Amino acid sequence: MNNSSDIQNGSFQDSESNAMGLNRTANSSSNAAKRGNVRQTERGGNGAASMGKEEIGKWLDKMVDCNLFNGSWVRDDQLPMYEPGSCPYIDEPFDCFRNGRRDNGYERYRWQPKACNIPRWNGMDMLQLLRGKRLVYVGDSLNRNMWESMICMLRDSAEDKSKVYEASGRVEFRTEDSYSFLFTDYNCSVEFFQSPFLVQPWEVPDANGTKKETLRLDLVERKGYYQEGSHVYDELNVVEAFRKAMTTWARWIDANVDPMKTLVLFRGYSASHFSGGRWNSGGQCDNETEPIEDERFLSLDEYLPMLEMVERVLKGMKSPVFYLNITRMSDFRKDAHPSIYRKQNLTDEEKKSPLRFQDCSHWCLPGVPDTWNEIVYVQLLMRLNQQKKRQKQLKTQPQSNP
């Protein structure tokens, strides 16, 4: 998997292997504070709305060396960023409010880095940053989860919502390979391309001549193998196979993406929270209503080999890639999955049925993916600030005589 985003004079992409990119086209109360990594605060204090441009620039300069992903979840009663049930573009499996979930505490946490304050989400500002550009998410259903979050966050800020629509007029977002939402007042689009596999999909005709999409997988006796060129690996080591796939992706980015035009972001692993079984064997999370407070109960060791490998590959790339390292921050949020609230109008008996799978991998919207997108917004602000600094330096440099 790869998770990335890219910002350019034209497109922005993200996938589980998550790649995001942006490029230019032509013409986000007050009970007692909680312990550990979950605290409570008032909404104010981090906003940039009252700052001047020079002050914002100095603030962003200080953030360059800040680890945005080392922090804690803070109770914030000014959240969520858009009203539950207000966005018509959330797929049913992610729309926990419409599906009957009424414990809304999971909507009211924001991420607070330890070493810095991040600018708060400003949807109008983000739309201006996207003017004339494409923001493209590429990947699986978790990337679609994040894409729908961004659509709703931006739509909530658009003055004329009639000028926000899916280009082909579609109203569901699970059956097609790609979707494009247009924000016509800003000449920008926010797109999703489905790419759930790191292996090549093929269309294979069945006995009736109907094409059926499948994956090109080989089977020798009952033992799987990994083949690279003419060399066959007897045992498939998942981390090694993932490293090879990541390396292939990285080489493609280095060869095909112009870093002067495109910003690429790679989203890391999103933690799951199945308790009492796996996703298909009775795993549950419907009784979880608060984040994990003690880091000792996180599952980071489970992901560590993959995380270390991803970091090595990204550091070895020629093209700069922003690593949206969301694994730790999402691992705290066992409370924010759809669980039994995947469909509307289920009875209590149906929700508890052992024949129904709970979703403890994806995220309710509004919810955790809104925070991922807020960090994308912060990264765009930092990039723009760096570009302005470079331009200012060029203007102040003495010109040499011919």
C-alpha cells in the first residue's frame, strides 16, 4: 500500500498505498480535563484568523522542525468541522449519525502536537489554495474515507453549495473506479481514483464471455510464492514484498513527478481496533466510546516493521514526499469506527447479530479523517510559506552585470 498526496499546477493524490498530489490546471466545552493523551481545551488559541501575514509566516517557520504526529487528542467542543448529517456525499457505511449512532463524543477531539500549535482548519482558505488545481486521492476504501471527508469539509465552507457537484452527476461513490467533485467557483476539483491493490488487476472472460476483474495471482501446489523477473522466492515475506512494491512506487514518483509542480504526500497505516476476534470472526468495537489514554495500550509494535520500511524507502527518494504518519494518532481512536453503525434502520437484534461484521477499520464521518485532512491543509500552508520566502530571497539578491 502507499498513501500519498500531490499538489501541483494540476493534481493532488492519496492512496492506502496513499499518494496525494496537487497540480494546477489551465486557465476545521468544558468538563474536567482527562488524563494521559486525551485532554480538554477550549477551541481558541491556535487560530490564525486574527494574525497578520508576517506573524503567520513566522509561526509557520517555527513549524518546519515540529513533529506534527507526536501529540495527543484534545477535547474540543467547537468540533466537528461540519454538522453530522449535513453532508450528502458521505457513503452509508461511514455515515454513523444517519445510521443511528448518538454518542457523539468521538466527533469532539482534535489533534494537538506536543511541540507546536497547528493552524486551525479554514475551509475558505483551503479553497483558495486549491484554486485552479486538482486534489487527487488514489487508493482503497480508507482513501475514499479520507476523500469524502475533504469533500464535506470544503463543501461546508463553500458559499454557493449548488456549485459543488460530482462531475458525472453520480450520487454514490463505491461502484466506479474514479470520481471527481467540482468546486466551480474556485475552478478546482477533488478527485478519487480507486486502486486497492499493489498487484496488476486483469479482466478475464468467464465461460459466458463476460469480463470479470481478477488479480493475476499464481498458485503452485498449495504454496504461495513471490516472483521478481525470473527469480522465484520460495517464501513470501510480507515486509520484504511490501518493500519491493514501495520501491517500485518510489521509482515511479522519482521518474514521473516534477517536485516543482507537484507536492506528494504519503499516508501511513490507519490503525484498526477489533476486539475479541478479527473482522470476519466476531471482532467488535461497538462498546468503545472514548479514545485510548495510556500509550502502553497502543498497538504500534504490530506495525513497526512496516513503518520502519516505509520511512527508509521515503528517505531514499529523490523527490520530496511528505509522510502523513497517522498510525500512532489513529491508534488512540478506538472510539471512532463505524462498528455496528454501517447501515440505516437496523434493529438492535440485527446490529448484534453474529452474522454481521463490525467495521473497526474505517472511520465515522465527521471524525478522524477530518484531522488527516487538516494536516494536509497545514502542509500546504507551510509549502506556500516556503515558496514565498524563496521568491523574496531571489528578489533581494543582487543581480550580476552581464
